Amino acid sequence: MGYTTMTAGLNIQHIGRIQSHSMSVETLAFSPDGHYLVSGGQWEGDIHLWNTDSYHKQGTLYGHTSAVTALAYSPNGALLASGSADATVRIWSVATQRPYSIIAEHPPSFHALVFSPTGDLLAWGSSDTSITLWDVATHQMQFSLTGHTGVITSLVFTPDGKRLISAGHDGTLRSWDVATGAAISVRTAHTEGITGLAHHPYRPLVASSSWETIQIWDSTTLREQTSWNDYDDSIVALAFSPDGTLLVRAMYRGDPPIKIWDIATSDEVATIGDANDYVATLAFHPRGDILALGTGGRMPGMIELWQVAMKV
């Protein structure tokens, strides 16, 4: 993956590649302090930790027996949550690299995990259409949220932690009151399943993607603000840059697989890769200057590292 175009003042440079898994990299997450990057792969239960000073392996977390499909750090970086196709959610102590909690569920696999902004709650969504709100300190379920009619694909908390927004293969966005577990609102957002969801770091905006479209919503009202037609199918992931100026989308088999937009102008400012590249997941370093891409396709199991900076 090396072909890029750059416009409108954005500089992008390929700075490294990690061979992390034997099959597709399914999920990535940077620690809040930016010192570590963790990865989970297709078919493999191992979670690899990479030191971001050198991007050498720092350790491996063993325990899952099937694909690791979701990873999330707690806001203070002390805990790492993982969801797997083996029907378990694990919460790990980062310091000891041992499980803090293991939650075994009925057959569903887990496709979305997110900690609340305070770290008190962990939310996960599963293939049986349910969402669980878990009290991290007491190791108890706080609420089970139901209403979706398709697999839960993405979850985000609003920055104030008062609401959880969920997306699923049923094409709907749903907003939930975290204090009561009550449904607040529902919006049919896309005609096909929602494949990605990202909340702006400080504005009340949430982006959602389906196969060919990206839409921006007011996260308080779930009213549409704007939409972009990508005219290429298979969008699989979205992320805002930590400073909120950029939105990145990854595409399963697009040409190109990565596009980057300027939020202020809605202009496309960069692309990465070509039609032969397959990107399954992406993550920004907390500083916002490194974009990590997890690959499959012709180069499976790679983490591609790109430096991202505005021209001065």
C-alpha cells in the first residue's frame, strides 16, 4: 500500500509496516497515552501489543479461542476490553496483562466495544442484536438494551457520557439514556446496514456509514446534518482525527481504500492505496499525527503506519 494523492494542505507519508497476524487485522486501538497499539486478527485469539516508540512487540494476551473482533482501552489506560467470536468479552489489566474479568455469553460474537468517558461502564453489542451496559467495578450487568433487529456493528458514547448511540445491520441509529437504559430516539439512517460509526471528539456530531454513503448527524437529536455519496461500496470503518478536523473512511475493496475529508469544508483532502488493497480497520494515535491501518487481501495481517500532518 503506497499510492497516495494529497491536496488541500495535507501531508501524508508512509512510515512503517508491522506483520502482526497471519490473516486479516480485524481491530486496532491505541492506548490513551499513545505508548501502545493493540491488534486483533481474523481466526486468531491472540491480542498483540506494540510499543509505539519502536513498534516492536511488547507482549501478547492469550485467552480468546477465536477471532478478536473488537478492542477498546479504558480512558485511563489501565484496562483493555476485547470481544471475540468465541462468545466472550474479556477485560484485561494492562499492567499485569492478565484478565480482570471474563464475561461468557450465549453464542453471539461481539462486533463493538466502548468504554464510557469516565471508564465506569463498558458497552458491547453482539450478533444477537442486544447491547449490554456493564459496570466495570462491580462486574455486573447494568442494563440490557434491545430494539435493534440486526447485528450491532458500532457503539459510541457522547463525550459527556450521558448517551450511548448504537448502529446495526438494520440500518438504524438508536440513542439510549445511560442512567436509565431507556431508549431516547431511533432514526432509520441508511437503507442498508450501518458499517461504521464515529463521534466527533468535542462537537455533538456523529458520523455513520453504509455501503456507499456517509452521513453526519446531530448526536443529541439524531437529525441529519449532511451526507456524502462515496459511489464505491463496502465502507467498513470511520474515524475522526483527535482534533476533530478530519474524517477518515476505510473501504473493503474500494479504489482507493482510504479517503480523508476536511470536516470544515467537506473537501476530500487525501487518499491512500489502490484497488488491490483491503483495509479492515483503522485507528488514530491520540496525538493525531499517526494513522494505523489494518489490512487483509493481498497483504493480510499487516499494520500500515502513516504520518498525517497539515502543511504549514
